[in-house]
Amino acid sequence: MMLWLEYSGWFQCRLATDPDPSDEGRGVSGYVHAVPGEPDLDRVVRLQPTGTVPRSHCPPIAVTVNRLFAENGGTVASPIVGAAVELLDNPKFEGKNHIIAEDGFEPIVPFHLRISKGSFLLDRKFDDTMQFPPRSDADWTKLQQLQAGGVVISPGAIGAATGIFSLAQIWRQRSSLLDADLRASTNEVERAALKSRIRAMSDPRNARFFGARMMYSIPLSGTALVSDPDRLLGGTPQTGSTPWLTDFWCGAWDPDAMCGYLLGYLGLPIDDPGFAPGVAAMMSDRRQERR
Amino acid sequence: MLQYMFAAMSMKKRLDEGISGEQQELLRDWESRILGVMREEMAHLGTVCNLLTSIGGAPRFDRPNFPQPAKTRYPFSFDLLPFSDEALYRFIRFELPKGETPPAPPSRQPTAFGVYLAALSFEVIPEPIEYEYIGELYRQIAEGFRSIPENKLFIGPKFAQDVENWSRRMQILRVVDRQSAQAAVDFIIQEGEGSPGNRAGSHYATFSDIRQQLNRESGFKASRPIVVNPRTRPHPDVSGKAITLLTNKNSVKVAELFNFCYETALLMLAQLYCFGGETFGERGILRESARQIMTMALRPIAEILTEMPATDRPADGNAGPTFELYSPFQLSTQVSARFTILYEHLVDAVGECESLVGVSSRFAFIAENLGLILQNIRAARAKESHL
């Protein structure tokens, strides 16, 4: 049988944007900046609070399992709901200013998914042998599987998922709260940071990507770790050469919070042959071919 | 443009460099705006190449090393100066529209150079172009395009024009006839000077505004302690005494690597604009690679340099990008040789970066970028060969 886990939530990624070099620490010529008092930008995609640099009045970071679906489409009541979803090994959007991929096609590298709650654990890498930066045609082919399929403008889907149909309205409310914080603050660095954020949110161009989603579909074929002592999955997930498939979108980019929203699914073959070979290639039609 | 980049790279970035939070924000804004001017200057360079190509001319990428006297045009020399009131004064003077009040000189009077005069002998020899303002120079160029019959002037092939959008906010204008030549010149003047009564957004207005803001922040040391006109060795084409020879071993290595990557970027640009049979795809990858090497190698190396010592005595100040050309810049006449030389440059640059990871971990990132640029060029050429 196949079991599907749905997960969603806000993630943080503090990354400089074009035309800054991708490792720019403060953000200069792009529209994303570290404000005074914050550590340098590091580009790491964080789905859980550890390591994040939260900004005041912004969404809480946490991507968790929402629900489980059985093959017949029915939801499955499960203690797995609420499990934390993480990407391990400091993954980054690796477009490298178009050297690796154009805007909207950036691969997330490395890709190592973990879902855990108590003694329950699902952990699998995309691949065990891919080198990054790619050095061979095989590496480039694998990297292509990690790329997004481009940007889809979908404010409706984002609004339904996040409850935010107008980032401008959220920013007006947040700016009012920051104004109040500014009036109350006597710390020079904090005041400079608050002013910077208020100024950035006053420019509507900075909200332009909120309604866009990047679509990913990634087969996980690397080493798998499974710990399910209470048999919450109802069976044993296939590992070995049988891939798990995760498809998800990242969107709702809020550059003030340096957060986006992620909604996705993990398909687990439980005592089942799993996905047909080539499924990833079929899903990669819209991905950019650099090679 | 190089003087603008030197100043932009010299700015302080972190609170631990003795700046307040407000000043950090100001500096970020100023650097962003100067880098924006630089991007537009790159577009001007491409558009000037198109102007030259349209009339059968050859784009030029050679130039003397810094410092250089500015002859009759400016009351100062061309120097690599850290960001300061004096640097901004010069930048405003470079972009000053005719009829506007010249900027107030900086507190330290700049050095004046001797007057250069040329004697005319034969009419076939071009007259020296006399101008006090950049806008005047471009208006004289436009006059040349207007006065020579189109059928005699536009002998360059139309397919040689570079017409791509290089990136956001950076577009190269195509030149194929008198009308498009005039539009190209107007575009360059407009971005540099603005128009009478409306200078907003021009390079002139940008530098004027930054200078006003800087002067409001009295006592604010905005730049790192960068030396003036740094260089790694003596050059016969350099005039003036205001130079600083870098002697710290690692700084010299990094500055030489910067110059090598700078030359590699020039090779890409020269091959793009002086093409001798490169395919459409090859020109595309040269354009992309030139942009990428500037952003993902030159800028990071320049930033690293501004935090390295110029000499072994910290009191002497920090190094900076030297923009040196060690020999006359030239491009092979043969396409295959051009690419071979470019590959060799990139392979060598990757090796040098890897050897400098101990100096700054950022060199691993730069080595990755250069290696990937090399792979992309090779892959694009391989794809072209199969078409």
C-alpha cells in the first residue's frame, strides 16, 4: 500500500538576492538585507526554529505533518500528525546567480529529509553519491532532479494555504507594530533595524514574489533510516532501491520575515513495490536542461 | 567605472568596524546605489561597443594602469580612491552636466596636472576631441553619426550587435543606423546626466545625493583604511607618484588573482564584442559568463582584499583591488585559440583560488563558481558542435 504524509508550515531562508553574489553576507544590491544587529545571511533553508533568526511580528517557523492519506484517499488518524519535518545538512537554494540555474529553477542542495516525533523517525537522502558542485554528467543529471520546475503564479493557492491573500495588508499591520516598537526603543542598533524593516515594507515591489510558488518533485533514493517501534505506519516502508517521492511547493515569500511557506507530500511505499522507475524523469519535463 | 567599484568595495560593512546601526544602513544604501551606477556603466560600455561595431570599428578593452593624469579635463588625476568626500567630488565632476554648478571641492585640494595640447598636421589624422563634460564628449560623437552619410558610415554587420538584456536593469541598445545611434547616445547621456530640470535618478544626482548625506554625517569614517592606488608591481604606463606598492605576501597573491580574473572577464567581453565567427550559442555563454565572473568572482575577491593588509605593518592600511593589466591586452584572431586561452585562464584561476582557501574560506566558493563557469562554457560549446 501507499501512505501519504502531508506537511506544511513556514520556513526561513536568509539569502541575498541577485545581483548580489549568492554568498553576500549583508545583502547590498539585491532587495534582501540583514538589518543592523543580525548575523550575516547564510542561505540555509530551515524548516524548524533551530538556527533561525526570527524577526518580530513574523510567522513562527515550523513545518509539521498535517495529516496522513491512505491509498483510497481517506485520512488516517495517526500520532504522526504534528511530527517535525526538517531538511538536514544545511541545504541551500543553489542557483549561484544563474551559473547553476535560472531564477525559479534553483535546486535545493543537499536534499536530506527527516520527519520525526519521539521515537518515530523517517530519514532519507536524495542520493548518496551525488557530488556538489557537480563534476560529472551523472552529477548534473542528478542535480536536475533537485531543480524546481519553475515559478507558478498562484496567489489563490497561497492564500488558501497560508490564510494570507494580501501581504500588503499584513505588512501594514506589521509596520504599525514596528512603529510602536520603535517609539519604545532606546537601543540605537535596534532602532536602526526597525527603521530599515519599516522602510523596506513601504516599498510594494518587495512583496512581488509572495504570490509565486516554486514546484519541486524529488525522488529520495539514498540511505534510509526508519524507526517505528510503535508501528504507527502500519507496515514497513520500502527502502533499498525503492525511492520515496516527495513533492512540495515553496512560496509566499515574505522578504521582511525572510520566510516562505512550504506545502508538500511524502509518498511512502509500505510493503509495496513503490514508484515505477522513471517517475522522476517524467516529472522533470519543465525543469531546465543545462546539459 | 573602475574608480566607482574601488570606492564601493572600500566601504565598511559591519558594526565591529566602528559604525553605528544607522551608519551601517546608510553605507549599505550608498554601496547599492554606486553598484547600480556601475551596472548602468556596464550597459554603456556594451552600447558603446555596439556603436563602434555598427561603423566597422573595433571595441577596445585595453587601458593604462592607475593612476593616470586627466590632462585638461579634470583638476585631478584618475586614481583609485576609497569612498570619501574627495572620491564623491570626483565622481560628481565626472558626471557633471554642462550648465550645472560644479561641486564644491573637497577640503583637501586635488592635485592639478599639466595641460596637454596637440598640434594638427594632416586632415586625415583625427582631431583631438576636446571636452570638459562627459555629455559634451557624447554629443560630439552623436554629431559624427549625424554628419557622415549613413550608407558610408554603417558598414558593420547587423548580426554583430549585442542586443540582449544582460540582467535586471541592464539593457544594451542595438545600433544599426543614424536614428538608433542617436538613441544610444541619448540613453547614455540621460542615465549619466538626466535632463535639464530633471536630474533625478542620474549618476550625477546619485553621487550628489550621497555626498550630501555623507557631509551631514560629520566625523563619519565610511571607508575601510584602504590605501590609494594600490598595485602589485611597478608599471611603465603609470604616471604620478600617489601609488602604494602592496608588499604583504598574501595580499599580493590575492591582488594578482583579482587582476587575473579581471583580465579573464575582459577576454570574455572582448570575445563577445570583437567576435570572429563565434556561434550565437557561444556568444550567449560568453555574455552570461562575463556577468557571472564579475558578480561571483571579482566582487568577492575585491571585498576580501579590502580586509587584508597592504604591507606587513598594519598601520599602513588595507589593500584593495588594483585593476592592473600586466601586459597589453590582446585577443587571438582565431576562435578556437580564444576559447583555449579562456579555458586555461579559468583552470589556472580555480587552482589559485583553491590555494588561497587558507587565507579566506570564501575562496572555496569562488573556486566553485569559476569551475562551474568553465564547465558551462565547455558544455555550451559541445552542444553547439552537435547542432
